[in-house]
Amino acid sequence: MLKFGTSGLRGLVAEMTDPVCAAWTAAFLAHLGREGRPGAVLVGRDLRPSSPRIAAACRGAIRDAGLTAIDCGVVPTPALALEAARRGLPAIMVTGSHIPFDRNGLKFYSGGDEITKADEDGIRAAFAVPQALAGAGAEEVAEIGPAYVARNVGFFGAGVLAGRRIGLWQHSAAGRDLTRATLEGLGAEVVVLGRTDDFVPIDTEAIADADAARIARWVREHRLDALVSTDGDGDRPLVADETGAVLRGDALGALAGHALGADAVACPLNASTALERSGWFAQVRRTRIGSPYVVAAIEALAAEGARLAVGYEANGGFLLGGAAEGPDGRRLAPLPTRDALAPICAVLAAAVRAGRPLSALVASLPQRITASDRLPDFPETASGPLLAALGRDADARARLLDGLAPVTAIDTLDGVRLTLATGDVVHLRASGNAPELRCYAEAATGEAAARLIALVLGRVASGLSRAA
């Protein structure tokens, strides 16, 4: 059964039949029709094998509703959102991002903005009611990638990365060619690596050890100043410095926000407390995990008078809530959906302008290091009782954290987040996109955070805490 998670509608490919995808598309259109029916809808997709069929089903439903379906082909999600905002049209992105290969999903946009949780409720309500067909609509094809490239090159400046040798791990990312065009437009020498015709579900929040080793090897072998990549649909960045060390997404988000001159930041609970400890931002607002919650917090910060509110997630997805201004008067228009390219460009350009290697820029942040991992095939029937027990039962927490410092604070805004007397953090929650149990940790070093993750997930997997 398809359901909304932290990042759109997700489900098994076997369940995403053409009639089901068409029905959800019709429900989205019916929900939009309450505020004035659009004349056209943009449709984009990633490179998953199931995405072309699903996108075709969505376009068919748009035509059946008497509207024009605009086929944008394979594009990164933020490029589709940017074009939707420019045209003032809704959009549907067919993507499963990083989730397992047997799954896919739909992301809905209203005029370039991510749909809210209230919109999700409206779409669900419309899905329960069969929609009348208005007649055959039309179909068009649009090439929207160049505008996404121009957005970043125009703001950060052609030639700003001149003399820098940047590796680009392309794998099967939807925006791999646009990322290359952007980096080259900024003057970098780009070394293309790891391009594949087979879909690879890269999760920028939980880089596999083999991938981390490969990245470090590439950086050494090709004498790179940095290596960059994105997840499958191009809304989560991956950046490694000149030593081959991969930046955590929360470090990248804080550095990008600082580089763009933000005075207010919204981010989920699982991002590191280096954000507050940096002192770079006048306001910080913590949220549940999921970009709709971050978007809502950005809007609240702007309404409260923030000059430039941005948001980011621990997986690196970056949201620009207002127009950023460069020192030369150039402006980067708002894009309040997760983006990978702007934060990549921001930190690379910031390092160049500071005359420092990327690792030195990262070292300017307080050294609070986060780690994350997950237990796959961990359904809600198992995670629900576990999290409930940890939230209410001191004995359950003691069994899970035996041998560690006492718990000094418990936050149940999203899962269970436990702060220890040492300042270290352990945070468990059920994934909103797949049957997985996510575990996040924060400590003074990466090794300590990784040990916390291994200890906690090992105990959960062994059933010591699940039986609590």
C-alpha cells in the first residue's frame, strides 16, 4: 500500500501499477482544483528502471483530466521544482531517492513549493473519491536542465573554481550531467568517476564503508581538491574534502548556510549540535525529520522577521527560504525544496575565497560529529513497541544503553532522542520511507559516534531491547 512518508508517497514497485499511479495523480489534481485548476503539470523522473512507466501513467492521468502533461524527462528533483516555481505550475517527480531497488515514489509540488502535511491529508481524501474525466488533454516536452545550471553558475560566478580539480561521482544520479556542466561553468577541472547504466541507490545519510573507501582512493589517485556527488534524484549532496573524508550532511548544511549569509536555520533533531555551538546564526529552530517540517519552520522564521532563513537535513538536503545575496549584488532566488547543487557550490566557493583547503573550512565548525545507520527489514510492528518502551521506561533505556553515561534528557518529538551526561546523543526512529529502523548518534569524534551506532543497533538486532 502506498503511503506518505518524510519525502513524498512511497511504496513497492509491484504496488505502483498504472491504475494506482493514475489514481494518485488524479487525487493530487483534484486537491489542487480546490484553489483553481492548473492548465498544465510538469512531470520528471529519476533513472530507476520503473520510473519511465510510472511517469507515463502520471502523464496519462494528467491528459485524461483535460490538462497538458509536460514531460521533463530525467531531471534532478530541485531542477523540476525550480521550473515549477518559474512557471507557477504544479509538478510530479517520480523517484524513490535512496530507498531499496524494489520501491519507488511520487513527490508532489504546488507551484514549486513542496506540499505540506495538510496537502497530504487533502490528497488522501481525494484519493478515496473516484475522479470524473474531463477529456483528452495534450502533452509537451520541455528541457529544463539548463536553467538549473544557469541558476548556480550565475550566482556563484563563472571561474570561481578555476584551478580546482573536482571529482564527480556520477553513478546513476539523475542530475549527473547537469552537475558536471555546473562545475565546469564555475571553472573547475572535473574528473568524472563511477558512471553506471545500472541504478545504484546511494544513501548520502549512510555511506557504505566500501563507498567511503572508494571515495578516499579516488581522491588520492586523481589528486583531487574535493569530490562531489548526489543521491539518485539529486536533492541530497555528497562532498568529500581533499583528504578523502566525507563531510556529514549537517556539517555541509551549516557551512553552506554560513557561506550564503543566513541568519536563521531550521533543521531536524538528528542534525548535530555544532549548529548551535557555532554561534553563526541568530535563530535555530529544531523540527521533526522530513523536509515538510523544515519548510514549515523556515516559513515561521521568515514570518518572525529573519533576514534569510535556510534549512537543512542531516542527509545534506538544503533548502533556501529566501533570496541569498552575494558580495557583488548577485541574488540566488529562493528554492524551498531540498537541493544538492547549491550547497555543493557554496562550500567549494567558500573554501576558494577563504584561500583554504576544504578540510580547514570544515575544521572551523565545533567538532561535534554525527553518524547514522539503519536496520533494514524492521517493520513498524517492531519499531513501534521498541520506541514506546524507550520513551516511557527507564529500565528499557538502561538495558539499551548499559555501560554508557546516564540519560539526562529525552525528546520524543520524532522517535526517541536520548542525550547522555557526556553530551553524546543516541536517537532512534522508524523511517518514514521504508521498513527500517534509523539510528543517529552524536559524539566528539567520528569513531565515538560510530561505536555508539554499532552498540545500539547491535543490541536492537539481537533482541535485547526489542523485548522490553
